[in-house]
Amino acid sequence: MSLSLVGIIAIQAYYINDSVNNEKERFKFNVLTALNYVSNIIEENESEQYFSKFIGLDSEKKVDEEAVSQLLIYQKNNSTKEMFVYRGDVLEENYKLTSSLFDIGFDSLDIKNITSKSTTEIYSSAGGDDKDIKSPISKIIKSGSIDEGQRLSFEKGFKEMRKTYPIHKRVSEKEIKELLVDKLKKDDINIDFEFAIYSNDLATKVRSDNFENRPESNFKVPILYDENNQTPYRLIVNFPDDSKFILSGIIGMILLSITFTSIIILAYSSALFQLVKQRKISEIKTDFINNMTHEFKTPIATINLAIDSIKNPKIIDDKEKVLRYLGMIKEENKRMHAQVENVLRISKLEKNELNISKDRVELHDLIDDALTHVALIVEDRQGYIKTFFNADKASILANETHFTNVIVNIMDNAIKYSPEAPEVEVYTENVGTNIILKIKDHGSGMSKAAAKKVFEKFYREHTGNIHNVKGHGLGLAYVKRIVEDHQGHVSVETEKDKGSTFIIKLPLIS
């Protein structure tokens, strides 16, 4: 059963962990999909914004060299201008443009920098005016039509020109946030997020207010590629509450699994507890039967022996011996009756059927009365019982008969568990509004484990098959029930082979 339970828990843990991992992967896939979507849209919007200006020029302005060139001129400062002139194979092939820019009127320009051997050159004006610059793209515009190849060519030139701009001038936080919110909502991801754009692992100005770079939980994709399909920029997003969101999708299954597994564990634990408890009860019952057997075996044997003796013709006529044997029979019968009464009293106490009427009594008087019941036994074993009545007030509300039995049972217990001559001391003292009764012996004592259970019904410290001490484990259970019925408390202080002290605390009455 234990192995099966452990196996069930292990399988549950495995499937829950697998479900959590699947949710994480699904979340990651949706987030990366959203980021790629946003990256593409931002690039398309930037490109479309400029290309639409070309398309939007009316036919008159399309031949206006100044109007067209302004779309491709990057104003570096007030004194120097750099113009991007793109010359692509498609344009040359379709329009048979010469490969030399000097053929189209750039004689007066000095080459400042070549950024791409095959596609793009950057020229600076040597005192000339921008209006005099004639570019291939201008010739295409003048031709009056733009096909797909020309658009691709324009986009490459545009990307090369735009990469010189700082990132915060190319895209805004607002645009990124709106696109991300819209896309994530479509994928049912409705949680807060923070974002930023990093350039070569360095933060840029484009970032949300509370963004914190957490490499272990970041999601990132490239953004704003250049004409060579490369980019230093990364759009990074992280979710402060992503763990809660991921678990929210399977929390119902997890809770149900934990609930049912807990019920199984509780039921299993309860079953084990009941098995152990039943085993102990069985042992106690066996001990009780053995003890009761020994308790009744001796008086029954004595009675049988006395009856057989009386029936003997030599004794039946001896009146003195007959009376002595009859007295033995009566005493043994009384002893058995007392044992049965103990069992019945406990049974009635359990059912709350024992009627216990209480009167004002002096505890010291009850102790003296109890001493008379055990005095002969103590004297026969050459022991003693000493009393130390230190309490000035001893009036309690109690049932005289039952509380006398309580004291007798404790004293009898002290005598039985004294291997040598019994030495018993009885103390009383006042503590506040209570009186404390202590009955101390110097006998065999008990173990700590036995001390915790000594007031349980039928309990006796296990001694195997040795029954050198008479009893059936009901005396102290009876003591506890009667003391508690008198609003008192009973406890024991004991040490193995050094004796025991039973302590009864009772409320005083004025």
C-alpha cells in the first residue's frame, strides 16, 4: 500500500510537472510569435511610410528632382549634406543605366565614402546645390512608373539610409506597446509586461518605465533589419507575473490532484492508525483477559479447596475448621465481587449512568478512612504509610464512597508495585483555592511511556507473561474518571526503579 501510494504521488507529480512545462512552452511560443509580428509590423510601417510618399507624389512633382531627393537625403548638419544614391542591378538591367555615376552629371562631386561596392555610394556636395544632383532613383521617378523590382531596390536604399538614424527616432514606446497589447490579447495573454529595445546588449532610449533586464526570463527577437539583413537591435519583453499566469491555466487540475491525493493520504493514514490502534487494543484485551483470569483463578481455587475440605468427613464435624473455611469462602467471594464491581463501575462511568451525589467532606477524613482499608496489608508486608497533613483547609465537595475508593486504589497501586516492604507517604497542602493530595511510594516506578497511558482503561505496563502483580488495568482509569467528575485533576510523576508520586488537585469550598 505504501509503495502504491508513493507511486501514485510520483505519477501525479510527473504529469503536473509535464503540464507546467507544456504551458511554459505554449506561453513562450505565443510571446515569440507576438514579438515577431510586432517586429515585422514596425519594419513594414516604417518602410511603407516613406514609400507611400513616393507613390503620393503627383505626376508633376514626380519629375521635381528636389521633391524626390528630399526623401533620400539625410541632413547631417547645417554645413554638410550626405545623400544616399542607390544603384541596383535591377535598375541597370531594366533601364540600361550606365555604371558610372559621373556620366549623369556628378563630375563636380568628390567621393567621400563607399559603404557598399555593388549597391550604394555616399556622396558629399562640393559646394554644389542639391538640385543639381541627378540620381538613378530620380531617373526612375521621371520614367513615370515603379514596378516591384524598383520598390525592392528603393527599400534597400531606404534601409541603408534609415540605419543612420537613432532608434528612438525610428520607433516609439507607444507604438510598440499598442501593437504588443493588441497581439497578446488575441493570444489570450492578458497580463502586464515591460519591454525595451537593446542595441548590441546596451539599453536604448526605447523602453517602458519599469523595465528591468532579467536575462533568465526575457523574450527577445531582432528588429529593424538593415539592407544586409542584419541588425544590432533586439526587442526584449518580460512578464513580472508570468509564473502566476502560466499556472492559472492548470491550477484547477493541480488543486484537484492535490485534493484527491491528500484525501487518499489521509484515508491511508487513518487506516494505518486504526490498524495500529486495533492491534494495541487486541494486546490490551489479551492482557486484560490474562489478568482477570489470574485475579479469579486464585479465589476460585481457594473456594474449591475450602469446599472440598468441608466435605471431608474428618472436618465436617469440626465446627471451628468449618467456620474458618466458610470465612475463607466468604472473603474470596467478596474479593471476586469487588473485581466485578470495578468493571461495572467503569462501564457505568463510560455510559454516564453512575449517579454520584456530592456533599461537603473533609479530605483528611477520607484519607484516614482509606488507610483503614489497606493498613492490614501494609502491616502484613512489614511496611508503613505516613501522613503529612500540611493543608490548613481541607473541605471539598465530594462523594464520600467514590473518593475513598480513589484514595484506596492509588494506595493499593503503591503497595502492589513495591517489591520490598511498602513505604508510602501521603501529603496535603493548600495552593491558592485548591488542595493538593500527593501519594508517594518508593516502589518499582514506571517508564515515561507507561506514565502517559497509565490512566487509560485496561492499560498495564507490559510485562510479558509474568503476572507477579495482580490487577486488570481498571483501578487508575476509575481514579481519573472520578477525579475529573469532581472538577479535579490527577497526574503522576515517576521514574523507573525509584517510585511514583500520584498528585490530585481539587477545588476547595468555603
